[in-house]
Amino acid sequence: ADGRVLFVIRDRTGNVERERIVLDADDLLNTIAEPPKGGRSISDHSPGGTRTLDIDVRRNEVLLCVRPDDGEGCDVAVGLDDLTDALAEALPPA
């Protein structure tokens, strides 16, 4: 994949946006395809402050935490299949 992907984390209750981060698509896809033991951190590419995505693939579940460099962020767990399906829809064909 070429380019970047916008990740937005929202609360289900009230659909309130908690965090957003712009990531290099190749970094994200490679981390999911060949997950390193213990997870990986990916820095963003968005203006207005640096954020980091901590990603840890555990079998069929993916743990994600978006955090600013100067504080705590928010975390979410998603199914691996759900995440890969969403990325397939968001990214152009290779």
C-alpha cells in the first residue's frame, strides 16, 4: 500500500471522538502481517503534535493504544479480521 491511513477511535456511547492519528499504511500493514512479539509503536504523520500508536497483535485480537507523547491516551481492542477488513476497504488495491 502507498500512503497513509487515518485512525479514529470513538466511544460507542455518544459517538464521541477520543483520538485520531495518521499512520504510514505500510508500517501498519507490516506490523499486522508479521507482528513482533511484545508489540510495536508507530509514530504519526499528522500536523499539530506527535502521537504514537502502540499495537500488539495477540492471535485474533489487536490491542491498540493511541497516546500523545506528553500524556496518556486511549486504548481499544478489536478483532484482527475486523481490522484487516476495515483496512482493505480504506486502502487502494496494491
